[in-house]
Amino acid sequence: MTSEQLVEALADLAADKKALDIVELDLRGAVDYTDYFVICSGTSDRHVKAICDGIRYGLKDANGIGPRLVEGLTEARWVLLDYLDVVVHVFVPEVREFYGLERLWGEVPQLRAPAVPAPA
């Protein structure tokens, strides 16, 4: 599985668990420790855990791939799943807003941006 395929699989698994505002950032050339970030939100700590479980078990079942590192699952306010070439960040909304990873990495290309509601 290529890095690009992994990014799409991780984002799709998050979407399957109703993750909000899924963003894929292409960090190649910007950092040395990973190629991509997948950033998304859950509505609560329980939702964040469900998204993380969906990603972890879905990718393991379908492709035999597990994360090298999981951080933050106990409190589930910001969970990091490290798949080496792709790092997944799952936040509750207020923590995502506070840290603003999209703002921090605003100059890198976005592969998938959050859906913008249609005008009423």
C-alpha cells in the first residue's frame, strides 16, 4: 500500500465513523518524520474513541496494518495514531481549535478539505 493509498484508507475509515471536518495534509518536503497528516474531529471523547477504533481495527482487518504508536486514547481529547508515513490526529472540536494544526501547516497542500455547507 502506497502512502497515498494509506491516506485515503485512513480518511475513509474515519468518515465511516462519522468523523467531522476530515483534512489531509501533504507534508512531503516540509518535515522529515512523516509524509501526511489526516486530521479530523469527533463530537465527544466517546466519538473520538470510536473513530480511532474504526481506523485501527478497519485497517488491521483489511490490510494487516497497525499503528506504530497510539497516544492520548485514555482521555480521548486528542488521539494520535502514527502509521509512520501517515499520522492521524483525532480531536474533540475545542482541542482541535486550540492547537490549530491546519493553521500551523497552512502552507502545505491539502488533499481533502472539510466540506463547506452550501449557501441557504
